[in-house]
Amino acid sequence: MTDTQTPLSAPLAELTTLRLGGPAREIVRCPDTRSIVETILELDERSEPALVIGGGSNLVIGDAGFDGTAVVLASSRIEFGSGRESGRAHVVADAGVNWDDLVAATVEAGFGGLECLSGIPGAAGATPVQNVGAYGVEVADILRSVQVLDRRSGNLRWVSPTELGLGYRTSNLKHRNDFVVVAVSFWLNADRASQPIRYRELATTVGVDPGDRVDAGTAREAVIGLRRGKGMVLDPADFDTWSAGSFFTNPIVAGDDAPAVLERIAARVGDDVAIPSYPAADSPTAIKLSAGWLIERAGFVRGYPAADAPVRLSTKHTLALTNRGSATTEQLLTLAREVRDGVLDAFGVTLRPEPVFVNCSL
């Protein structure tokens, strides 16, 4: 076993942004790709369950913890490519690199491309697993390749985005453990040019028309400001950031079902109220609804249920379920079920959770 081992008494909660979850049998921190591979293959050889943790920003771990070994990705390599072989610059980062540190490094080096994903907590290796997205940009738009450990063969290999089945907040790496992401590579824009600013709120903030490009540093500062105002930038002193980010994904309604769903929503909120809806990228007829808007209109306001509750909706953003410092995972799940069921009862729309659950479920 490589590097430092922590005894069972060290809880997994300390490794998650929710700060929830019971202990593991062991915790092993791996500072580089070699130690990650050696540790995981050794655990597999002796049939020891392994829980791979990067930044812990998308994990909900049960109160009973994990009956096995947690492998923490603490690798930190960042390398820039000249683009000689492809005609385009790129960056390669170890899976354990803090995601926002990677975004900052690309901007500081004079590149754009990742800036709209600024301020998102977690590790770089998790971003293709979830196909992380924000402010009009998804990982799928900028991903060059992903290096994975195939636990069945013990080999490392690079896979292209076309092999990953990237979709809305998902990929074929999600909810499986035979592949472990150990490094990621992203395309970059030269001259600090941002991605096209597609998200209207961001375009308004930086003072351009949707579709325009700006300096990546300008976009990064604006995105961080917007996220901070919604409690989506980690701050140990702010319980509104003790969350897993957006707990539910925006629901996608099939085209055949959309008219009836919109009619039901209008019947509750009023015909004169505009219902936020957008075309769904994966289907020409389906629509995407705003989960946060539906949650609020179903009666779950910011800060619900009460100021003294151990788990509350964020006071800044209804999509975040937050631990107020003394919660349990079961209390979080109870509130999540209440919100999910309330939206279903009100509008006939089922909200799907975004985080990965370990030894617990909705």
C-alpha cells in the first residue's frame, strides 16, 4: 500500500463538500498516477472494496460509511501542450487536481476555454464523469481525452470523448467502477479568448450579446461572482456552501408529454406566469425545465424548512440542499425526498438526483 494510511476513526465526511458520511475501513491518499494504479490494483487483488474520491463535491455518503478502503486522488500534475500535433493548444491534468485551480492555471497561462466552469468545486477527474456544465458550457464541448485505469486488465489507456457517451450531466463512466479516471485533457483557446458566452445572465454581466467572446479572465471573474451570489463557491464559514452543488438535474420532458406537463404547471402557477423551458440538446422535440423554478413554485422556498433545521435548502439557491453543521445523511435524504415528492405531486415532474450515492439512496 502506498503513501499515508488513516485509521478507521477518520470519517469520510471530511472528504466531501457536504461534510456528511460515516467512516471507511481505511483511507489512502495517492499523490500520483503510479500510486493510484498500484493501490487500486492491490485492493482489487485482495477483493477489498475501493471508493475513489477526488474533491468529494458530488458524493452523498451514508451515515454507516463505507465498508472498504477510500482511495483519495491527491495527484497534482498540470501540463500544457503546444498543439503541434493537432494545431490547437491543450492542457493535461491529473485527476486529483482541484478543478478551479486548473481553470485558474489555464487563464494565467494565457488561454481560454474553461472559464465558464470557474468556481465549480471538486477534482478535475470527476468532470467528464458527470459531464459537468455551467453558464452555457459543458465538459463535452472542450474535452480532448480521458486517461482511465481499466481495473479488469490493469492497463492505462486514453479514451476519446466519442467513447464516453457524454450526455446531460452523465457519461458511461458514471455509476460504474471498472474504469477509474486518472487524468484528463482539454482543448484550449489561444489569446485568452473565452468560449462563446451563450448564457444570458453571464452575457448581461459582462456586457456582451449572447454568442460573443470575451477575455477569459473577464468571464472567469464574472462567473465566480455569479456563483458566489448563489452560494455555489466553497466557503468553510458559509453553511450555504456545505452542499453537493445542484442536488437535482433540470428535468427533461419528452416532446409528446410536454404540452400536458406545461398545462399542468400553468394551472398551478397561473397562465400569465412565464414557465422557463429550453430545447433539450439530446432530443429535437423534448424540453428542459428548470428544477430550481419548479422547486420554488411547489412551495419549497429558499431556506426551507426552518432557520434551525439541521438540513435546509440554501438561502441563496433552492437547488442546493445544505448541511447546517450538525446534520446526518439520513436527514439530508429525508429533505431530498420531500422536495422530489412535492414537485411530483404539484406538477407531475420527477426530479432526478445529480450526486453519486454511496451506501445510501433516495
